[in-house]
Amino acid sequence: MFVGEGLAQIGSSFATTEDATPTQVFDAMDKLSTFFGVTRVGNVYTIRHVMPTSDLDPSEIEFAFGLVSAAADDLEQLITGQDLM
């Protein structure tokens, strides 16, 4: 998690560039209808969610962590068929 300038960013890794091509990642995201962003950090694909912190309740952070990690687990399973991350 990263916090700065009024925003909190939550991320969770789900595959490496050895596991999937960018096309496979986007196809998997489309298949799961996920609404999170995806990025690559080095050779690791990561799902990300950003939210404003101005009136953020701690329960909202916990809820967002759950959503992001569940979506990453679903993508990982769809792409690799395994629990690698």
C-alpha cells in the first residue's frame, strides 16, 4: 500500500511476464470483468486500486484490500492455474 498526496494505492501481484503476455493479462481481466487497473513492475503484473484518503474510513481500506487480493487471486488462477504469488 502506498499513501501520498490525498490518495491511497493498494496493489496485489498475480503473474510474471514469464507466465503471461500483455494480451493474455488483458483478456483475463476482460473475462473476469475486473474494474481495477493493471501495471507491470519489473517482470511482475500487479492489479491496483486507488482511492481518495480525505474521508476514508478504516473499514473501507480493509474492504478494498479484500477486493484487490481476491481479484488478483482470480486472475492468477485463470492465467497460471496455480497459486504462485
